Amino acid sequence: MIRPYTSADFKQLESWVTDAALLLQFSGTDFSYPITEQQIEDYRTIHPDRCFYMGYTKENVPFAFGEIISQKGAGPRLGRILVGEPGLRGLGLGKCFIKLLVEECKRVYDCDTVELFVWDKNAAAIRCYAAVGFKYLPEKCKTLVHEGISYDIYKMVYTFGMNPY
């Protein structure tokens, strides 16, 4: 299940973000390590139309964090996706979390498509998104440069009515 993120969830998120490389991978350059509650609050103030969510197991154990970003002229976009609990990775929960976020996009935005950006080197994430029904677009969307290192970013698109789930 998913629930909207609240400030009470911050300690859980903070415990998952164990180093700067992981923070960069899941959030890009919007946050700096160590992540702080103030950074999250500032981001939410600047982007009040963006919604954070927490994913929970059937046993009500938090395991994931993600964002839904509204976009003008396009369907919503998923972002900042992190299956944070290391012991729960590789069990298919990421796929379930993505499906729930996609369903939330449909419910809130009544959209035909959902987009997301992914680093070309993040093979596990690409496989997860593809298993849900996202299609990888082969044209590079942008390049993120951080501390002199370039990261190629690609778009993936989910189209309702054309996917396996």
C-alpha cells in the first residue's frame, strides 16, 4: 500500500539514505548528503504540486519512497524512487510500489501516460520499470553532470491500456 509522506516519515527516509552516492542516484542534485528534514521541507515549499509517498508491506513495514510530479502538457512523472529497506530489495516490492504509484497517477490525474527518468547505468531500476510496463525510449533525454561526472538520463513511458498489468 502507499500513503502520502508526512514529516513523521523523515527518520525512516533518513535511515535509508546511507551515503551521498545513493542520494544522488535516487534524487539527482536536488538534495545534498546528509539529507535533512529542512531540505525536504524547502523542496516541498518550492514544489507544492509534487507529492511524496511511502510504500508499505502488507505487514505495514515501510520499504519505499517515491514522488509523483505533475507536468504541464504531459502526463505525470514519477521521481525520487527508492526501495530503501535493504533487506526488502529483490523481492518484487519495487514493482508493486511502482504499480501503486501508476494507479495513483491514474486516479489523481486521469491520465493516459506516466513518465519517469532513469540513469542508463541503473539496470535494476530499468528492469523493474519495464516489468511494470514502462517502455525505454532510446533517445538520451539529458545529461546530469555532478562533480565532473556525467550521467546519461533516459525517459521511460507507461501507457495505460498497453501494459501487462
